[in-house]
Amino acid sequence: MQAETAVTFDRLKAFIQEALVRLGLPDSDAATVAELMAQADLQGSDGHGVSRLPQYVRRIKAGGFNVRPNIRLVHDHLSTAVLNGDNGMGHLVMKRATEIAIEKARTTGIAWVNSQFSNHAGPASLYASMPLAHDMIGLYFAVGNANHLPPWGGLDMLLSTNPIAAAIPAGDEQPIVLDMATTVAAYGKVKTKALRGETMPEGWMIDREGKPLTDPKRADEGMLLPLGGMEAGYKGYGLAMVIGLLAGTLGGAAMGRDVIDFNHDDDSVTNTGQAIAAINIAAFGDVATFKRSVDALVRDIRGSSRMPGVERIFVPGERSHATRMARARDGIPIAPALMRGLDQLADQLGIATLA
């Protein structure tokens, strides 16, 4: 089997940025998107980083993305807002939405901003983590960019992975960062398995007869399982529905039958909905005291008794942090199939190849 190629963060970012500029994005917007996409790969969110670039390129060429959007507020209140992304790239829309939420939370203590007419924006944790630098807690919700989940007991694809993320600052410890889909596995992981020529574990997907589906190249024939799996999937189904209503319907974005499958439709406006909340810790008490309490909890959990065979108890965000440190040191691995696709893309755009 051909080995993966390791590339530096800076090289990956530069490659993405040059590709986006060639496609018509302004330099500053291309730099923003490239930074966030490369950050996704750096932290190990491989299904949301450069692997998405060929798809983004197809959509831009087909007119599915607006490369020069007028991102603007359409509802603006003291602690809430709705941001119209004008069908721009989701990274631009959600970075702006998060900035607005942080600024409002400085005054109001808590702020909530919805987006409408946005697009796929990468991993949820990127945006939930942005308030951390301001001693704030971040919460992120989104409607996925394709429906892969039926209601519990049904067959019609009316829901998506609808991710949720939370980021909570600590003191000496690393922040607590939870990033999860409401399905057993995010669809981006399915796509990553396909790119690497790997099979999926049983329990990720089933076919329409309820049998396990493990070939990621046949994903269109099946459906993702909600959190809880075959036994308690009603929990994940309910959570997906609630998050979709908060991130999509509340902000006037697509939900249910209105969701466009952007994996198979390159030119339709998706009207993707996301929501970001910023919670100013200072509005609830002393920030340093809060952080010390988080540190204490982390240490209690990490030092708690372990089951036989368990070497370490992790808290949310530790593995991603470790991946980020390792990839910053050793490079970001690019699978052979993805590298071939990126080489073809570079040739089409007339830019230097990634490696």
C-alpha cells in the first residue's frame, strides 16, 4: 500500500489559499478559509479539511458558492442576531457570526447568533473554540449539508448528522472541547474511509433492510445510525431534530426536506444554517475561580480508577490537542488517493502541486 505524504501546516494553507484565489475569492477571504481548512487537518478532522477542496472547487465552478458574498445582519438585537451569508463559503460566514457573538457577549453576558444562506464550514470545534481566547464558553450547532438520517423507525432521509460542539476554558489544563455528530459517525468520516480505501466498522451505517453496511463507497445505499445505535437510537434522532430546529429553522435556514445534498448537487443554493453562542464567564463569577474548578475536575477524572486494560482516561479535546501537536511537529498526512486528486486539481488551476 502506498504511504501517506506528510506536508507542513504552512504549505497546506498556502496551497488551499492559492487555489481559492485562482477561483475568484478575494485574497483576504481565501486566506481566512485556507487557515480554517488547514486547522481542521492539523487537529485531525480529516473529513473537513483539504479533502473537501475538490468538492468546493466543483461548487464554485458550477456557481454553487458566491465567491464575493455580501455577508450582512438581517436581524440584530442586544444579545441575538441572524447573519445572512449570501451563499458565501461557510467558513467566512461562521467566523463572522462567532465574532459578532463574542462582541455581544462582552456586554450582555450571553449572545446567540444564527446564520442563514451559509455553507459547509468545516468542523464545529473550530468555531466553538474561538470564544476561549476571550474567557468565554462557546457552543455551536449546525444542520448538516445532506440528509443521511431517517426519523427513528423510518426510511425517509429527513435529518442530517447535525453536529454540536462545546468549548470550555480551563486554567493550567487544556480546554474541554467536545465536537460530535448526532449520528454514531459523522459523514465526513465515511468519506475519509472511502478515500483511504478502508472499510467502516459495523454500527456506523445500515442498508434499507437494516443490515450492516461497511463499504463506504456504497454509502448512498444506506443510512447513518443515530447516537445510541440500534438499541437506543431514538436519543440521537431526537437530538438531531432539536439541533436542526435551533440551527436551521430558528434562523430561517433549511431543515428537513429543504436540505440540499451538496455531495450530489453542485449548483443549488443550500441555505445551510448554523448557530453559535458565546457565554461570558465573568457574567457568572470570577473567571480564575471557574478555571481552577475546571482544572480540578479534569484532574479528578484523569486520576480516577480505571477499568482493566484502560491505560488512560481522556477528557474531551485531549486527543485532538495531541494530534495537533504531533502534526505540527511531523506534518499533516495526506492519503495517496487524496493527493492524486489534489495534484489533478493543481494541474487544472495552474498552481504548484501540494507536495
